[in-house]
Amino acid sequence: MMKKFLMLLFGLISYVVFFATFLYSIGFVGNLIVPKSIDSGESGPSAILINIVLLSVFALQHSIMARPNFKKWWTTIFNPAIERSIYVLLSSGALILLFWKWEPMTERVWNIEGLMYISIIQWIFWVGWVIVLISTFLINHFHLFGLLQVFENFKNQSLSSPKFKSLLFYKLVRHPIMLGFIIAFWATPEMTYGHFLFAIVTTIYIFIAVKYLEERDLLKIHGEEYANYQKSTAMIIPFMKFK
């Protein structure tokens, strides 16, 4: 019982770290409140290289640990109940490293003026983050971030598997979480070179990872049901119905 309690505690801690990191991400990308944002801090001569390495660390960790083969091997070492919590904690750690070591590049790509235009873009920025958060609950927020698994394990229940769902935003695109991130990353009235690098690299990564990794995994898991969903619903960009 103590072991299951410790796994539950670990899952709760992982979730708290994730949620704090998620909130910090909003401030980081939007240059809001947080002590260090995407356009603040010291910049060195190797800023581009350092920032690309930081983004690559997150991308590799995020993609490799999410693959079924890796999970199968990983759960021979760790209890399946905490597999997702470990993934969530390490993903948060990769983001924290990025926030900490990111080097700003403050030359402007664009700078939109006018209170009305700035307000519209800021609203779009917040819409992106709201889409991300709501979309996690439309599938299963607590399973996605490992809490459900540790609670089921603590209550001696079998670990449930995520079920295929197509609700609200998922009727418009197959990956609304990724759509929300893209909107949030690009919606800024003042786009610096550092912010632009962050937005372009993450957008490219999202499309590659979704199309060539996640979509293949989902097809294996959900079969014909997901294949039909692919045919009827856009992947990330609404109304673009291609695989």
C-alpha cells in the first residue's frame, strides 16, 4: 500500500510541475509576468545554435518517449501506472531547461502598431491557449497527464486505456491541441528573431511529429475508425482534409 501511495504522490507532483510549467509557458511566449521570457535576458554570439539545441532536446525527449516501442521497454523497468507521470515530468524538465537557458534575439521581424490591432492579436494569443487546455479535457485530461493511472493503481483498479473521441474541436481538426499551440506561438504584435525561431521550429516539429509519428501510432491503436476519421477531418489546419 505504501508503494502505491508513493506512486500516487509522484503522479500528483508530476502533474503540479506540469501545470506550473504550462502556466509559465504562457508567460514565456507572451512576455507576461514571468521573470524570464522569450525576449528577456542576456544574448550571446551563439544564441541561434543554443536555442536550436534546446528546442531539439525537448523535441527528441517528447517524441522518443511517446512511441509505443519505447513505452513497452520503459514499463519493463518502471510500473506502467507511473509511465505517463515520468514522461510528463521529464517533458516539463526539458521545457524548464529551455526557459532557463534560452537566449533572446531581440531584432524585430515585425512590429504591429495600433491599439485595436494589438488587442486583436492578444485575444488570438489567448484563444490559442484556451483551445489547448479545453482540448486536453475533451479527450481525457487526467489520463493524458498521468493522474488517472496513479489513482486507478492506488484504488487497485485495472489501468484504463484512452478511447477514441471526436468532440467539439476534434470535429474540426484531428489535433486541436497542436493547432492551439501554433496559434499561441505565432500570435504576437511584436515578433522578434528569437520568437520567430521558436515559432518556426516548433511549428515544423509539430507537423512532422504528428504526420509521421503520432498519426501512425493512432492508426495502429484505433484502426479503421481512425482511418475514416482521417478521411473526414483535417489534420491540423481546418478544412484541409488530407492525411
